[in-house]
Amino acid sequence: MNIFLTLDSNYIYPLCVLLRSIATTNPDGDFDFYVAYSSLTEKDFEAMEEALGKVSHRLHRIYVDDALFSSAPILERTSKATYYRLLAGEILPENVHKILYLDPDVVIKKDLSEFYNTDISDYAVAGGTHLYGFAQKINLLRLGMKKTSDYINAGILLINLDNWRKVTDLNGIITFISENFKKLVLADQDVINVIFEDHMLRIDERRYNLDEKTFRVHAKKSAGNKRIDLDWVEKNTTVIHYNGKHKPWLEKNYGGKLGEYFERYKNT
């Protein structure tokens, strides 16, 4: 199984929790981790190896020269590292055809095989949304996307690299950013949604990209047959995502309902 990670040194601690969660819930897995970075140290990579423990794995270091984005306007509130996942088609080996991208602020609580084996032969990416109703419509309108499209969260992406490379390349991405940066409120997530709009499979975010907001939306009676509770999460959810400004490793009294999963894997 191929896993794609991009980060800087500020996210080493939560990344190691992510890696421990993978090793714990997928003890029979065989993983190739591709880590794109520009500022990690030898100590950081040693911490990753320790977190993975004895699970079968190989850790591939992919150094990214920030000069690749020298001609692209970068939003003031984001770093160039934010854009590294856009380089999937450029920096990952040609013999890697499918890969699961994970943000470092994620924990895995079930076997990843079912998710990873999702058929995306006709798509470039698969992802789940964190926007509903009016918020979804506003983002589609802001970016000029079709009303029938879904705006997905790019923190968890299953990627068909063969199709990704057919859709775009680094020059196309740089050109798009340069021409549209004023409306790229959500940085590379906006880029991915627009470029891959017609090559995207919607997955069930309740199972494969559950954040606190999505849990609150689907815990309401108005969610109907999509309603969930913590028992449902325990039985069915594979990926928990701690996106947004509130993080369980930064707050002593984390107020979210899903913080227990970070606690479960931080010391295993």
C-alpha cells in the first residue's frame, strides 16, 4: 500500500501519532510511505521509524526544492509546503500508479484495505466533502465550478497517478495558480477541486474523512438515514481528521467529540 505524506517539522508530533495508528490498526499491512519535505531533519525521520515500529514498511524521502514554486504566488497565510501534494504527478516514481494522500493531522482507526482498494480506474482522485448546503454552493460559485459538482476536502485523497498525470502537470498547475491566486481562498484545495472537477469520485466522508464539523452535521436528526453517533463512528469510520484551528495535541481541554481517537493512538 502506498501512502503519500507532505509536511514540515511543525507537524512531526501529530504525524508520528498518525503512523502509530496505522501500525496499530493495520499490523499485517505492507506499506511504502513517500514523504515530501524541505525542512525535516534526520531526527524527524528517526521519530517516524520509531512510530511505525515493526509493521512492514519502507520510508521514502522526497526532498522538494521550494524553487519549484518560485513563480507561483503563495498566499500569506500558507507556506509553500502546503502545495507539495500538488506535485504528486511530478515527484512520485513513475511505477507508483495509486497512492493514498493523508494530511498529518489524521488518525487511522481501522484497516485501510477497503478504502485503498476503492475502484478509481475512471478517476484521478477520490475524496469526501466537509461542506454542505449553502456553504457547498458558495464554494462552487466562487470557483466557477458546476452546480452538480462536489467541493471536496483535500486532506485525504485516493489518487490514480496515471490519470492525474493525464489531466495536468507542474506547468499547468503553476499557470493555474498564477492566473487564479486571488480567488484561491483555500490554497491548494481550491486548485485540486477545480483542476480535477471532472475527474473526481465522491467518497463517504463519514467513513473516510470524518472531522468534528462533519460529525456534528451528521449527528443531527435532520441527517435522516445518514445520521451517525459515536457508536456508529467506532464501528464504521476508518479515518478521523483533526482539521481546522482546534487540535487535540495543542489544547489541554479539547472540546471535540472525536478527541478520544487521538488519545488512543498517541502513546501506543
